[in-house]
Amino acid sequence: MRRKLIEQLHTPPCLLTKLPAGLTTAVVSTIIDRDGYLSARLAGQCMTMTVADTNTQNITVHVYDSDCVTGTFTIFDSANATFGITGTYSASETGADSFDGVDVDLLGADRYIRVYLSVTGATTVTAMVSVTCILGDAITEPAV
């Protein structure tokens, strides 16, 4: 039986942050309560804020889960819940955007999720990053 898709957009984005050049630790989103939803679509956008020749800021996005808001968050299904976004400098613009995203099957995940960003490429660029989480595959249909 196919699950009914009901989307819920978390607005403002679950994560909107400035990643400074030389960042070495992960940046963490707010906690998202996914109670009643079995999947998510994570979409990201990155724009560089500084000129750094041809350097590109590569950011990897990971989904972590926990059974309570005060619990320890651990990575959930790293093979299927990870994607990369990049921001590159363009001489004709102040920055160039790159959109990307991933569908995450949250069946079996704990109730609460967080988005973690880590820099995997050049660390000489300051970038602005936005990640949005859209929950889907509602377990029960809301009242009309």
C-alpha cells in the first residue's frame, strides 16, 4: 500500500548560517520533530561571500537522530542521508549558488532529527548556507 504524501515545510529554513573560512567543526541545525512523518526532503543552497580565486566551499550535509530533545544525536543512515552543496565565486557576480538535495527515508529513525553541516573542501572561503527540511509520508491524514 502506498503511503499518502503530506508535506510540511519548516520555515524559516531549519538551518541558515554563515560558514567562516577555516571552519573545522560541524554546524548544527535546530531540532526537528518528525513525529507522524516517515520521510524528508532536504534541500540546500550555498553562496560564497568572499573572493578566493577558484576555491570552492564544499559542504556535506548529514542527518542525525535522537529519541529525545536532550539526548545524544547520532548519524542516521549515512549512505542515504548525506548530500553535498557547493558555492563558487564568479567574477561577474558576487557569488554563485548551487542547489542540491536528497530524499531521506526516515522509517526506523528516532523521533527527533537534526541537520549537521561539515566543510569538506576549501576552507579559505566564507559562505552563506541555507538548508530546508520538508517532511512527508504522513502516517495519519490530518483533520479537514
